[in-house]
Amino acid sequence: MATLNSLPYGTLDLDPKPYVVAGPPERIRCFVRGCKEMLRPPKRSGFDGEVCPDHGIRCHSSGTYSYIDVRRNIIVDADMVAERVMGHPFKYESNRLGYEKSEDALTWNVFRSLQRAGCLNVLAERITGKAIRTDPSLYLWGLNLTDDSLEPWDLLIAARKRFESNLPVKRPLTEPDIALYLPGEYLILIEAKFTSPNTFYLDGPRRDANSLTKDELLDIYRDQALHILDDEKARGADQVYYQLWRNTVFAEWMALADGQGTQAYHTSLTREGVENESCEHFRGLLKPEFSGRFAHLSWEDIYLWITESPGLTILQHYLDTKTSALSAAFPNI
């Protein structure tokens, strides 16, 4: 577990105004306040960039940075992330966990901390309305965190086999960021966003070689046993937010496959005031009787719910000082 003195660099540590010498070669002063090191940034051409010898970061031309040691970006069970999550064959793009703007690092830090403190049931109650003291099982990216096995979730594997065994394009399989699962009660899939938006498909052809069309999305992720989403409304809609659609389909199918009367829920987790329009648009594609099965929550909501938990002091401070592009990521906290 990190201490207040070993947290990732935050608003108190970083200079929000980068100092850049155009060069050539381009050099950027280390973003940590008071540091004089001038570093060559990473390049897409294959140059990894220079690492500050004092602070262990690469400074990017885009005004963000990445840690050479992923452990510095993690506040709880950092060795597990470095040794067992990084490079895990079931985890997509684990190499980005060391980035300042990594959604995955933020997700691990928040949800692993909540799990350690026994507070996942509080979040589940906010989403489902079910006041159950038992903490649910936690899966991050389909990996089992409840027993620390990091074994891939059998229900997710089954859902992928059902819907994604014969996709018409080569693309990543559905990877729910977070799952809270209490058999016989609820199965919640959460799509976490930090700086990226909820993305959508429009009518018409594929936008690139790795995307589906809107009609392909609706045809592939469809099952007569599922009832939460309104297929007819979606086909007539101007756009469909495809990650939200896929995760809702997966949540309901997996809950039914559980076979214990488990109810399915899906949640979009974003920063406060962000993606309100996309979430309201998507909510309109749910059948009215299932409107309560989709929620839009913010990281700031979670922060407010944990302030009374003494075991989460480190997490609170982490969210207080968390940065995105060197400035406060959650200015409303």
C-alpha cells in the first residue's frame, strides 16, 4: 500500500506549464516542480524518450507523462500489477498502466482500494438500490480479483464465445473494465472513462478497417432471450454508443447464464459533468421497464461516498491530487 509520501505525482508535485525547447532535437524540462533535467520526449517513430534520472518519468510532447516503473502509478498492490497484470494475455493494452492518463491505473487504484476496505457493496447499492452487506466479487478487465487468482471470468469467456466468435473484422473483444458480481442478486458491468469519450456508430459504412457498422453491431449483439435494450429504437436512432450497447448486452446475457435469478446492470463511469448527453441518449434505447438497469456515475460521486471511510485515506488523497495533462483531474472535489 502506498503512503501519502509515495503516491503518484499530483497537483502539488507537477508544473502545469511545460517548458519546451523546440530544438532540434526537441527537449522538455521534467514536469516535476524544481527539476532541471531536459529530456527528449518519446516519438512515434520508435524512440522511447529519455527518462528523468531523479523522477523516473518520460515527458511527452502532448503535455503528459509516463512512469518507467508502473509501480509508481499504483497506490495499492503495485507489485501485483507490475508482475501479474502487466503482460497478462487476457488484458488488452496493459502496457499503458504507467501513463498519467491511464484509465486502467485509475480503475485499479479506486476499485482495488474499495475492495480492500470492504466498500464495494456501498457502490453496488448506489447502482442497484439493493442494500446488501455482502461485498460482491470484483473483476477488473475480466480478471478475478476476489481470490487474487487473476483467472479470466468464465461468464465473460462464454459471452465472448456467444457474440464474438465470428466477427467480420479484426478488433478487440469486449473487455468490461469493472464487474461487481453477487450471484442471485446482481451482475454489474461498468464502463470506465477518464479522458476518453463514450464512442458511437452512425448509419452508413464502417468508419475504418477495425470498426463495425451500426447495423452490424445491432445484428451481432442480439439474442431473443434479452429484453433490456430496445432493438427497434436503436435501429431508428441517429447513433448508437457501441461500448455501452455491447456491455449492456453482455451484462444481461451473463446474468441469465448465471441461472440464479441474477439481475443485470450497466454503468457508465465518467468525470463529473462529462458524457451527460451520451448517457441520456443511450438511456433512451432501454425499454421503459428497464430504465433502472443503466446508471451514469462519476468518479467524484465515488469520492463523496468514501469520505467517511477511515480505511480509504490514501485513496481520498490520491483522488484529491490526481492529474490529467499535469492539471487537476477532478477540480470539483
